[in-house]
Amino acid sequence: MRGDRERGHVSRRGLLAAMGTAGIAGLGAGGLAGHLSGTATDTADGEDPALVSARSRVAPREGRPPALLTPVPANVQVVAVDVRAQDGPDVRRTAREVLAAWSEQARSLHDEGLASLVEGAPSQDLHPASLGVTLGLGPSLLERAGLADRRPPQMEDLPEFGTDHLDPAWCDGDLMLYVGAEDPLVLSSAVDHLLRTAGDRTRVRWALPGFQRSAVAAADPGATPRNLMGQVDGTVNPRPDEALFGPQVLASHTDRPLAWMDGGTYVVVRRIRMLLDDWFALEPERREEVIGRRLSDGAPLGGDGEHDLPDLAARDGGGEPVIARDAHIRLASPESTLGARMLRRSFNYDLGWDAEGRRQAGLLFTAWQADPRTGFTAVQRNLDEGGDALNAYIRHEGSALFAVPPLREDEPHVAHSLF
Ligand code: HEM
């Protein structure tokens, strides 16, 4: 069991004091590091740590969008929209208007909440719920707006992978709206408001709501959550307090045409359906082999605890690798992918059953990195070509890539210098 500090049991005062004295070094992934990295809370001393997420406001920090901050709220909605305008200057003007409107509304939503913007807002009487808005630009926007020369090489189209089953209806988009909140009503009403603010300048291309367990329901709100396959998911991730977080997650562009993305990040969003009936038909031991970690506590096979380093060289009595050759964590590891690293923020989605009675549930997978070519793409290529054992139980059905510019205090809106 983690201590109170690590589980986020802090008031705003305690939080600032903790930053001043101890800093954030040494805290577990997903623990208090999160509270220190992004939220301010009006809660009183001694409050149940599980309530902190519900009562906090998001305070974007050092140009980092809310999507990179922790604690990660329980609910998210990713909406991809296309800009309704003629290709060329018209798209450029319309996109700028939409980004300006969304940036302004996002600031007000973060600072005051929806009730201050809309009379009769559905979320009135609710706490801020860590509502956070993150905006992204798709490659198609730059092309359509005549800004191809400002498109960073990091934004090159993702390659096709052998295991892709992509439906174009769930791919790409000119702009991304990524909204997170601990409470589903706060989230839904904020998304609705933002889309209404854009009016008929945008058309929704696809949207996917995701969730993880709520902090209130968790026995330990600081623990790594589980996905719908029952696995502890999110263990190996760069932490905001690590020196490597910046180089791995944040983009560096000192050259002028691309400076609009300096300090931003690139996100890959994948809609990955899980074949849950097939998965749960497996014996638990087989499910552990497929991933290379224990179901009970997420420890790597052969290890003792969740945060132990996986021993990829270990052999069992019969000389076979303890972590199988095709285990997901072996093929996704930096050792197998030339050091590839990304920040994974995975949520579950559950849309019930489709007209054919197929389960529509899986992972709303998001990967945030400085360069998708050496991050997501390098790992996905290895999972694909290396024959990841997990591939038999999942289907990649949707895919998109967006540039997420930094939030600059001196700019009126996101990506201002691009326009
Ligand atoms: C439904 C699809 C997926 C499921 C259920 C899944 C599940 C997991 C689980 C349970 C772990 C071990 C715990 C952890 O470190 O988080 C893991 C690790 C990891 N996964 Fe996935 N994953 C999926 C797709 C992907 C994809 C598409 C990528 C990237 C292309 C990816 C990249 C990684 C990486 C980099 C690690 C850490 C490997 C290491 O130990 O160094 N995963 N995944």
C-alpha cells in the first residue's frame, strides 16, 4: 500500500509545500507525481484522496497540455473534426477561427467551468472534475490549408501495418479535440459546448469516448489501472519528473518554419477492438504468457513486483525464455525497438454490440511522443512483424495522428505562429 503522500492525499497548500521541499522525485508512476504536475485543488486538508480528482481544476503548466498531466481523469472523449471550407486560404482562416474560439473557451472552462459560460449548463452544481481540453492538428489540415511546408517530418503519414483492419470512417481528421474529466457529465457537456462554439465551421468525422476506473471506486487511486482484458496497463511509462520525459515526449524544433511545434508533442490515436470472448476463453496462465506479466499484480514473469525490470534474458529449467519470444512486453520493449519510448495513455471503450452482435469494446490507445517515427511506428512495426502474441486477440480499427502544439502564455491561441 502506498503512503498518503504518494496516493495524492494533499491539499493545495500541502501540494505546494511538497513541491518546494521534496520536489517530485521518487514518486511512483500514476501516484502523487500526477497531482503535483498538473492540478490545483480547493479541497480541505484531510480529504479522501479519491475525491481530489473530482474536485480539482486543471492548471496547464510549462506549456504542457492537460492530456500530458496526471492524475489521468477517469473519462476522455477524443473527437476528430474536418474543417468545412474550400481548400486553401479559406481552410486556413476557418481553422484559425476555430482554434481561437476553442483556446478561449478552454481557458474559461479550466478556470471557471462550464456553468460560468452557459446558463443552465448540465454540469452546474458539479465540481470541476479535472476538466482538461487538449487541441491537435492533423496532417490533412496542413495540406488543405496550403501549409505543407510547415508540416514537420515527424508528422509523416503512419505506414500501413500488416495487422491493420482500419475503417476509414474511424481514421484521420483535420483537428482533434481531446477532453478529459473525472465526471462523465462534466465531460459530455464541455465537449458539446466546444463543438457548438465551432458551429458549422467543423463537421465531426469520428469520436470515441474512453474511460478507466474512477478514483472513487479504486481501492488505491494511485495504482496503475486495469484494461478490459484485466491487465494492469500503463506500468512502463516515462514520468513527468524524469529527465528523459522531455526528450521522449516533447518535440524540439529550433528551425523557424516548424517552431510552432517546439515544445509540443505528437499523438497517435488508435481504436483497438479487443476480442474479449477469445481472450477470456484462454487459461489465465496463457493470458499471462501473451503479455509477459502476471495478471494478479502486473509483475513481469519471473519478477516480484509491478515495477521490477523485466528480465528478458531469464530462462526456465527447460531452457525456454521465462518471458516468451512473442510476449507483448518483449516485442514492445526498448531493447527490441532501438530504444523507442512514448507516453501511453490508454482508456477503455465500450460501445455495447453492433448490428451483427459483435462486441464493440477495446482500447482507446493514445501514444504521445517527440517523434512518432521512432516512437509509435517503431514499436507497432515490431509488434506487427515480430508476431506479437496479443495480435490474435485485438484488431486495430481506427488510427489518427495529430500535432499538439505547446500552450504559450504570450500567444492568443494554440498554433498562433503557424497561421
Ligand atoms: C489492445 C491493445 C493493447 C493492450 C491490451 C496492451 C497491453 C499492455 C500491457 C498489459 C502492458 C504491460 C504493462 C505496461 O507496461 O503498461 C503493455 C506494455 C507496453 N505496450 Fe501495450 N498493449 C496494447 C497495444 C499496444 C500498442 C499498439 C503499442 C504501441 C505501438 C503498445 C506499446 C507498449 C509498450 C511500449 C509497453 C511497455 C513495454 C516495456 O515493458 O518496455 N501496446 N501493453
